Amino acid sequence: MPVVRVYFYEGRSPEKKRQIAECITDALVTIGGSKREAVNVIFDNIAKEDWVIGGAPEYSRDKVD
């Protein structure tokens, strides 16, 4: 039973998540040989202020880059 976790910033629509889950599932079925009904995709929606890279919150990097 493959389990794939996808970490995203908050705000993606249910339709976008469905499309992404479909693509991931298709890849695991086609390439990995998994059964479609056994593939699990879990979305973790993270607020930008809760995502820290190199000691700086990700939202503050938007202003620098």
C-alpha cells in the first residue's frame, strides 16, 4: 500500500488536489505496479508562517527573493 504525503502551502483548491492525486496515483499504478485502490495520497496544508527554511519563516523569504 503506497502512501504519498504532499506538503503544500494552504490555499489549493479541492479540484487541484484531486488532479495532483490522480497524477500521483497514475504514476504509481503505471510505473510502480501498484493497484489503484491501494494508493493513498495525503495532503498536509501548511500555513506559510509555519514553514521555516534556513531559520527564516518562508513568508519572509518572499520579500527577499
